[in-house]
Amino acid sequence: MAADLSPLMGPGIGVTCFLSMLKTGGPMSLNSKIYRLTEWHRRIDEALRREMRRRGADPLRLLRLRHLKQRVKERLHRSMRSPAFG
């Protein structure tokens, strides 16, 4: 049955499509892009806070989450500075 599925019907389609659209500038509207980036930033922030509260927090995981959060924040700021936004 899995052989009948098109490549767009895979189990990770949400994240995969989102990341590929961000890289290629696909058919995502600017407001949609900003919303999704804000959601990603919020989720990463929640994961970071959970990890910091956890006893014996993994420093490498904290570093990765902080780096990812910063990258999403930078992309969000670049999107909001876009001439199409204002």
C-alpha cells in the first residue's frame, strides 16, 4: 500500500514541505511564512525551557536548541524586513 503513495504523501510531509518551501521560497504567502516561523520559534522556546528545567539537562541539546532558535529568529526578522511586508 505504501508503494501507491505519491512522494507528497510521506509521513513527514508537514516538516519536509515547510523546510523545502523556506529554502526555495515556494508558494507560501508572506503572512503564512511569518506565522509558521513564529510558531517554530515558540515551540523551540518551549523545548528549551523544558530542557533547562530538567534535572541533568543535556548541555549539547541546550546548545542546539539555542542555535536553532537564533536561526529561526534571524529568518523571521529577514522576512519582516521584506519590502512586500510593509
